[in-house]
Amino acid sequence: MSEKTPEEIAKEMGEKESARARARQIIEEARIAINAAKENKNVEILLRYLMRVSGFHQKPVVVGADGDVKVNSTLFNSGREALYHDIRALMSVETKNIIERSE
């Protein structure tokens, strides 16, 4: 196993920081787009649609007729809902009010 040179280590660190900066930029762009719901009716419509299809206002736990929790269905519902929660984390309070309370 060969040791990395200081130049190789510095290059790797630079690449990692560059990747982190790109990820932060993508998240910031998404945050700006998501919070445009006040100015753009199409953003509002899309976010409300995502909220509905994610099952955000439904209980994720599925109980069968026999009273047992249906684990696969519950996991599916939780995974589906997680997408909206990720998007919701980028929403301002104002955007959440527009999307979630104006039905």
C-alpha cells in the first residue's frame, strides 16, 4: 500500500470540497425554487400535488383486516412520504402555510 503524497491529499481534499460546494449550490437553488410558490402558481400547484401523492396527511402505518401491521406496505408509505419531508425541509414557514393550510 503506497502512501499518498501531500499534493495528492491536497487534490483529493479540493475535489471533496468542490463536490460539497456543488451539493450546497443545488440545495440552495432548490430552496429558492420551492419558496417561489408565493410568486408562481405553478410551483404552488406542484408542491401541493407532491404533498398529496406522498401521503403527507395520511397515516403511514397499514393495519390489515387481521389487526396485524403490514410491514411492507408501511415501509412503502414511509418511503413515499419521505420525499415530501425532504422538500418540506427546504420550505419557509410562509411556503408551508401556502401549501399545507390553504386547501
